[in-house]
Amino acid sequence: MQFKEIIGQQETKHQLIQMFQQNRLSHALLFLGKEGNGALSLARAFAQYIICDKVNGRTSPQNTPSSVSLFGEEDPITIASPEEDITIDSCGICLACQKAAKLIHPDIHFSYPVITQKTGEKPISTDFIVKWRTYLQEQPYGNKFDWLQYIEADNKQGNITSAECDDINRKLSLKSFEASYKFLIMWMPESLGKEGNKLLKLIEEPPPNTIFLLVAENDQLILPTILSRTQLIKIPALHSSEIATSLINTREIDETVATQIAAMSDGNYREALQQLQHSEDDWELMLRDWLNSIVKSGPVAQVKWVEDISKIGREKQKQFLKYFNKLLEQAIRIRVMGDSFQDASLHANEKQHSINDFAIRFNRLCEIPQQEAIIKELDTASYHIERNANPKILFHALTIKLYHIISNKSVILLS
């Protein structure tokens, strides 16, 4: 993967390149950022940049795939034109880059959460490497939940095991096969328990030209003994404009839709793709039915609504709760900004006008403390959905909680 394939993150890309070019590269880096910001892709691109033959000035007839013709003569080696600055990205065409892009370079090792498939076995990342390669090609911005679903983990929690730590120690003790450096890219080190202490000596005193790239979302869940041995690289959330531009260019969707999705994604490209997948769902109508059943229609309508939403699947349930959360944020924004927000929204499109209108109506239903309480309950519900909670029980309980939160204020929310 090349830096140019990654959405945004220009400052971080520049920082990484400068660290390498100025010989300030630590042997252990922690890429820390929330999901959907491209941290894993940055780690992959950085490793490819460092081993790139052209970046290192090692392109020769021996390591260029097309340098020898059918009859043995040396073909001219393609040299970058003066306009191409190969110092700001890997070339993408040398043999090292091609192997790195396909995740088959022998000096770039990966470690990630895995599951036990058979009782008594000790799984390691290598057991899942074929699925890992396919997964990263299909979902470069995916999260741990996506990966576990991809390997059909069901209710199992993925972990980086003690056997995996032993395998890492073994692999990194070997000399590099082709490149000057060898890498371990560890994704989700939060999944590493106390067995991670097996890696402490290796991380603190690694073999020459060995680099650890840890990619994490929550540093609070990483072993402090490992955290203290890494150099922190903070990966910021993506800008809405960057997400919108990518959706337009890669997914060929309307600019208005792309802008709406980007604004609702909180800098999370994975979330934007999820919204795009469910963009045809009418969350507003579903939310109106739910709120009306709570404040107006009564238990019969509530039971019917819960039955309906329990059938749509976990991902859609999470998207619905995300939509409700965004609407609550919009309602609070309108309440706080007042007339200035109304003036700014005059140029909004029809769908945005509908959202604003719904948010204004919701402000008649709840005050800010109530809205904050609802947001907290929605976040808790999303957390439990990811962990396979029973949807009927969850949404029944959530309906009752919302009734008690808003029972002192009720208005008809129908258009």
C-alpha cells in the first residue's frame, strides 16, 4: 500500500517520512487513533516505503522484474522522471513494493487477534494469513468486529495469544530475507493480555533493523510495560471534506449524499461506508414510529416496533442508533445556537431541512439533560449490540428507559 492510496492524513505521512529520512526512527512506534482513520493502512504504507528499492536507491537489473528480456539482454531500467519525487512515497512498482502490497513480503510480519477453532489448539496469526490478506484488500478501514465476523468468530473474543508471542520471538530472531529492515505490524495490541510480557525484551532490545509498528485504538487497554517502550504517533480523525471527496471519487455517488454521509461519520471512514451501505433505509420514519409508540400509542405499538427492529440485523440496528444520536446532537446544536443556526441552515438541502425540522420537534419533547441521558443510553445499547445482546430484550429495555426519561414531556411527532 502506498501513502497516496490513503485518505487524508497528510501531516502524519510527512511526519513519518521525515522520521525515516532524518534517521530519527524509533524501533517501536504506536499508531494511536480511533477506528476508521486509516492507522493500519498508514503502518502498511510506512513499512512499504522503508523497504522500497527506489527509496533506498537499490533498484537494479537483479531486483527489477522486467529488467531482463526474453533473450537475456538487459532492458533499460525505468527511472522516475524529475517531476516524480520518490522520497515522498514508495514507488509501487519494484519487487519489494509489489510483495508488500500483496501482503506476502517475507520481512513484513503481521500479528492480530485470532480465535480458537478447535478445542485444545493454540492459534497464531499465521493460521489465518490467507483470510487476513483477503480481508485487508476488501476492508482496509475495518475494525476488530468486522475482522471477527469475517473469520466467523460468532461469540468468541479474538485475542493475541501466548503462542503468538512465542511465534513473534521466533520470527524476529531470524535475519531479514530480502530487505534491510524487518517489521512486525501488530494490529489491536489491546487484545494482548499478560502474555505480552514475553515480548518485552524483544521490544526493548530488538535485533538490528527490526521495527515494531503497533496499531491501536485505546492506549488505556495496552499493557503499560509495552506502552512505555513505544514512541507515540497520534492519528487524527479524518476531515469530513476528505471523506466526502473519497466517496465521490471511489464510490461514484452524488456530492450531496456524500457530504451528508461525511458529516454524520465523525471522521470515521468505516462509519461512512456503513452509512452508504444503508443509505436507502428510512431511519427517520422508523424513529418517528418508535417515539410515537413511546409517548402516544402505548405498549401494543411498542411491542410491534421492537419485533420489527429485532429482525433487521445488528449492523442496521447500530446504524439506526447512530442516526438517532446524530439527530440528538443536531437538536442540542439548534437549541444552543438558536437563530444563528437557523440562518446558517437556510442553504441546506431538502434532506437536511427534514432532519432540522425533526430536531426542532424533538426539542419540544425533551430538554438538554434528558437528551444527554438518551445519548448515554443509545451508546450503551450500541455497545451491547456489538456483543451479541438479544435485540428484543435490549430494545424493550431501551424503550422503557426512554419512556421514563421523556414521560414528563410529550408531543405528537407526526409530520
